Amino acid sequence: MISYGRQSISLEDIEAVTKVLSSDFLTQGPQVPHFEREVAEYCGAEHACAVNSATSALHIACLSLGLGPGDWLWTTPITFVSSANCALYCGAKVDFVDIDPDTCNLSIERLEEKLVHAKRNGCLPKILVPVHLAGQSCDMRAISELAQQYKFYVIEDAAHAVGGRYLKDPVGSCRFSDIAVFSFHPVKIITTGEGGMALTNNPQLSEKMHLLRSHGITRNPEKMTHVPDGEWYYQQIALGFNYRMTDIQAALGRSQLKRVDEFVARRQQLAARYNRLLEKLPVVLIKQYPDALSSFHLYVIRVNQKSHMSVFSFLREAGIGVNLHYIPVHTQPYYRQRGFHNITFPIAESYYREAVSLPIYPELDEQQQDIVVSALGEALAK
């Protein structure tokens, strides 16, 4: 089986992890702050908060911005459910903005239309979560301008986009957002096994997120209500969570980060080769935004002249582990029960009927890529 994505683990990665296993710290030791600092420096952000998943990062990002009951969070329908679920964790409400038909990222045109309507009805979002689908940044400058005009916060769901760029800046710099969130799941650009990180240039948001990731507990006497009883003393000053990253994970992440540019360059090379190989096949490719450099976590094609299911099934039966990213969130039974049963986002739904994610990962070789394209050609010709 040629999988759609997989991790790349080197001997150096293994040595980094085993070194921690023989050290004094397995959970939160020195590796975690080192990893946070190195990712922040790589992205050009001021602060980073490492956690156990990107979902956790989204949750504490929302809480740090004060999202709560009565508030709205908007995101795209074409994403994993956590981009919307993070609002519900906070007791807030969710709505969606349809996608751009070419880039398949959140549509700036639809967003502006929806904001005009929401302002008239007094239901503007408190937070917008644009998702950098497949590793390509959304048009963050345009989003930032709308955020300033309509007074909402922006959390970049950059789970796919570690190593990507926008206007020549690294994704995660937070130049046009309040917080950016990365994922380090094994199929992402770099991995910590499971893990995530929230980046920000705001020291107060960073402090809140660090507090929330670890039970709301502080050991800082300046944050306590009275003088500590002793060196052992701590206080819970907020309702937090056990969202901590371990030193084992952070050590792997630090080792992987050394190769992030290599990984992204290889993915871009594979994507360019796919572009050439697919020129004569009746498929539609996601348009690349001129101001963004995608990290190509995914390589998505759209099939609109053939049964989507037949192509998908043919490729799976041929040993090619294609996948689909994503089922529109508003069509999930849970969200249909929450009021989306008769609400449509037509461009997102059209995308879902056509999208297929082809294999792409650094260790995919050209022979395997040729097999993928050959099988796809057969599937489209049947």
C-alpha cells in the first residue's frame, strides 16, 4: 500500500528520543521550552506554547481570547472537525464561511458578504479560524483588514502549514493574526508523535495559554493570592487542562525541526512533478495563491468528469491509499442536529463530491509516484 502520507524518522530522531528516555525528565523538562523557543524563532514569532495536540492548542487559544457563551466563531466547512469543535468546548456558537472555488481556502468574498449581513443582525464573530488547507496559507492580509474593520480575533489553523510561507514570511509569524496553531501529527510536515503548538506575539495570550495547558496552576509567587507556604507551593488560579507535551515528544520535534525545510522542499518537488504528470488527465488542481508558498501537506485533485466514488475505490483496490480531506463539517450528524440540517455551503459541498488526496510525503519516490498517476489514468479511463 502506498499511503497518502507518513512520517519520516531518522536515526538522529531516534537518538534524540532515547537520550531523553535515559535522562531525569520524561514529561515536562527542558526539552519542551527548548522546542517552543526553536519553533518560535523559526517562524519569527515572539512566543510559543507546546501542547499535546493541535485540537488542544485551538481550545486554549479560544479561551485565551475570551471566547464563551453567546459568542460566535466562524471557520471553513472544509476542515477537520476540531476547527469548529474548539468553539463548542468554550460554550460558543459556530458558523461557517464557504470556500474559494480555486484555492479551496476560506473565501474572502463570501467572508466579507457574511460580515456585512452579520453586522446588520448584531451577530458578528468574536473569532475567525481560517484554515490553511493542504499547507497553502489563506489570504491573511485581506483577513486581517476585515478583522480590524469588524473587530474580531483571528486564529490561524495552520495545522497543515509548518514550513509554508505567506508574503515571504513563515506561516506562524502571526503578522496578520492573534494566534497561529500547528499540528505535529505523524502525517504532518514534522511530527512529535502527537502534539501541537500555539504561537503568538502577545505576551498576555502566551501567559494565559501556558496557564491553561497545565490545570490553571502557577508556581509564580507574583500570581498567587498570598505568600507561598514553601518551595513546594503552587496555586490553581484558573480552570485549566492537562494538555502538556512531554519531553519525549519535544525531543523528537526538535530533531525533526532541523529537517523541516528539507521536508517542504521535497514535498514541493513532488507536487511540481504531479502537476506535470497530470497535465493530460481530466482533473482539476487546487490553484496556488501567488503570495503563498505551500508546504504541501496534502496534494488534492478534483475529479469532475467521472464518478468520484469509482475513482477512489479503484485506487484503493490498486494499493494506493488515497484519502479525502475533508467531509464538510456542517454535514456531520452532530452539526446537522445543531441546526445545519437545512443550511448549505454549495462550493464546499461541490468540493467534497470531487476531491481526492493523492500520496505525498518526503520518502515517496518517483517510481511510486508514477504508479499513482498510472492507476489514476486507468481509473479515469474506465
